[in-house]
Amino acid sequence: MRQIIQATCTNGELILSEKLSSELEGKTIQIMILETSESAQTRDFQESKIQKFLARVNNYSFPLSPDYK
């Protein structure tokens, strides 16, 4: 699952602009921090690059058998 959500850092804690999906309950997630001081065009370009990268990663992904060790 990929999702871009804005958040505000307050006293060292992230306050999300929206609630996370219940699908994430109990899971560990990775967070990428992009400062909003960047221009919207730069941010859109970066998000586009991220989406292209993730699409390429998915092209090289494959399911492992349940008995894989």
C-alpha cells in the first residue's frame, strides 16, 4: 500500500492531516519526510519520481512460496 499524507511536526511528534487506514493496524510503516517549503512543482516532480520508482520495484517483485526460508 502506498499513500501520501501530510503531517505537522509538533514537539517531535507527527500529527497527521487524516486518519490512517485500518489495514495498517499493528503494522510497521516507513515514512519519507519532504518539507513543504519546496515549491509545489518540485514536490509534484518528487512524488512522480517516487511513484515511478515504486512501479519499477513492483515490476521486479515476485511472490515467494509459503515454505521459503
